[in-house]
Amino acid sequence: MSFHPASAPDFLPREQMNALQLDRLQKVAQRAYTKVELFRDRMRGFDGVHSLPEIADLPFTTKSDLRDTYPFGLFASPIEQVVRLHASSGTTGKPIVVAYTKEDLDVWTNVMVRAFAACGLTRGDIIQNAYGYGLFTGGLGAHYGAEALGATVIPISGGNTERQIMVLKDFNVTAICCTPSYFLHLLERAGEMGVNIADLPLRAGIFGAEPWTDSMRARIQVSGGIRAYDIYGLTEIIGPGVAIECEAQDGLHIFEDHFYPEIIDPDTGQPLPEGAEGELVLTTLSKQAMPLLRYRTRDITALIPGPCRCGRTLRRMRRIGRRSDDMLIVRGVNVFPSQIETALLAVEGTLPHYQIVLTRDKGLDQMEVLVEVTSEVFSDKVGALEGLHDRLAAALEHTLGIRAHVRLVGPQTIQRSEGKAKRVFDRRNLA
Ligand code: ADP
Ligand code: ZN
């Protein structure tokens, strides 16, 4: 098996990786301390980092630090050296602004090349980049990575689904980048247009920016006739390219020569042992314009111990099933949208489109789950629908431990998204 030259750091022996990390950690902590007021204030008496475990003595950074210093307060480089700005999509409030020097953009491109290479893409691949171009990091991040890989990039951006399908088909596209929910939408529209995506040369999807489950992956791989890879990233740290699955599809390799991962207990902030599930905390080891120390991502995962079949020595994390802040509390019970997705997709006859609506009736929480069903089931006699309804309700109650109202709806009734899907509608405070 041959590897892309940029992938060399993916295979560094552990001691070399740790030495590189410590060297970079010392520099980035020093840079943050010297150049950024917020870090200087929090790191009084800072006298260097002497070992990797000492990272735990550095202060955390949070999303509200980025909001409080909006727009430029965390920059460590003068504006003359900042060559790009991006902003987060603001899923959870006011957007935050991030900056890149020329070196930062080179790092970003480098990790994206390694990300594409890890899932088997190479020169000669034709990559349709359907992530949104603009302030959002997805479009440009994937674009420059794919170009530097030597692949052919189609910078189509998000939206205009029919044109996406035409291009997919006419340009012999071999890989697509978009959110998993948008790819589902493409599959469906293609079907209506008489195009079977599984018959096209398309062989890989690089899907990220939102949580999705292994059951969703199974559906996508079968109906699309492709391999679907999970890519993870966040604006604050760099954008897409923090971690990606390799061809083993068994956890996401973290590009830990640039992003140092820790797992902490989200309630106490204490570091957790390897293998334990908790909140992912990331330190940018090489960022110039906006170094972040111990950034609390609020994404919940675990580091996977042991080597990967692909031979990469980069540590792996489990796919992100949830954020520490997407937990719903329904009648006192903790519910995560990913649990609902897994329960629904395990039942035959459902489509991977659903919505969760929470309301309050006489002080009591009500949860309704709208699920699309296949047209065969939907047009069948009432009996089939009723049976499916009961199976879904039972599956949900079994998984969640509470009862949910299930409403079966016909294909195409739930709104489709071009970017991140919105699946939870919490109307409890509106009543
Ligand atoms: P925001 O959505 O907060 O405005 P971003 O667009 O940078 O900002 O999104 C980053 C967040 O998106 C991550 O912290 C994570 O919650 C989610 N995310 C990104 N990629 C994935 C993925 N592959 N799986 C699950 N969640 C993801
Ligand atoms: Zn691997």
C-alpha cells in the first residue's frame, strides 16, 4: 500500500510524536501567554510546560471566551499577518470569528490532504465539494485540501440539488463532501429524477459537520453504493480536518501533531483516563493567528486505545454521538437525539428522516417523533402502518425509557437541509 507523502506524520512512532507535541505545546503556550491578554491574565506566573501531562495545569478556553472577545480579541498575530478570517455558523448563538496566517492555512491544507488520503482518495479522483463556501469553514477547507492532494475539485458549494445531481452524473464524480443529511437528500432527489447514485462512479463520501450514527452510515452506504467516512472539525480549532476515519472505519484519527486531545469530565473538568467517555478538549499545537489552549469543544467522545489496522499511529476517537449541550431532559430523563436515530433506523420500513418535537401539556413534557416511512408502507393498507407505528413506539420506549408519541408521515414531508440538519424543536418554553 502506498501513502501520500504528506501522510508521513500519521505514522510517527509514539515517542517521536510525543516529543514533537511537547516542543510545539511549549511554544504555543508561550505564544498565547505573551501575545493574548486573556491568556496572560489566566496564566499568571506561567513558567513553561515541562511535560505533556502538565498541560492539565493550563487554563481551559470556552466558546464564551470567543464571544466575549468578539471579534478580534484572541488574535496573537497583528492584522498584517492575518490572511483569512472565518466565522462559525453560529448553531448555538452569536458567531465567533477566527483568524489564519499564511502558515495556519498551510497547516489546514496539510491536514485536509492527509484526511482525504486516509480515506483512499488520491490524484485522479474527482471531488464534488458541496460544503458551503463562504464564512463557514467547510467549503474552503475541503477545497484547498482536495486541490493540494492533486484531485480535481468541483467547487459547487451547497444547494441547488438538481444541479448537484447533474454534475455528479455528468462529471464522473468519484467522491463528494457534504453533510450526511444533505447526502440523504441528494439520494432521494436523484431517485425522483431517475438517477440511481449507486450506479454512478461515485465511491466515497466525506461527511461531517453534524452528528450521525453508524446506522445512518449503513443506510447511506447501501443506497449510495459508496463508502461513507466521518470527518470532524470545528471552526475554533481550524475547521474541518481535525480528525477523520481511515479505510478501517473504526474511529477517527486525530491529527495530533497539530491538535492535542484530552478527554475530561464535563462536570468537574478533571482529565479522564484513556478509553473513558467525556468531553473532548483540544489544544492547537501550531496555530499562529489564534492559538487556543485546552478548548472545551462540548463534544462527547472517547479515545480508542490500541493500534489501528491501517498502521497509522495517530490516536483515534469514537465518532461524536452528542454534544454535552444537546442533551434533552424530558420528564427528568436524559435523551440524546442520536439514541432516537439509532432506535428508528433499526426498524424496517422507516426512512432516515425524522424530527423531534417537545411541548409541554399541563406541566408535563410531551415528546413527539415524526418519522418518514417508505412509500410502500405508506400506501399500504392501514394495517402495515399501524404495525410499524407500534414497533417504532416500542423501540423508542425501550431505548429511552420513556414513552414518545410517534407520528408516521409520508416520504418528503419533513423539510430537508442543505447544511446541518435541524432535528430538534423544543417548544416547551413557548407555551
Ligand atoms: P457551530 O456549529 O458551533 O457554529 P461549526 O460549524 O464549527 O460551529 O461546527 C462545529 C461543531 O459541529 C462541532 O463542535 C461538532 O459539535 C459538530 N460536528 C462537526 N463535525 C462533526 C462530526 N463528524 N460528527 C459529529 N459532530 C460534528
Ligand atoms: Zn486507521
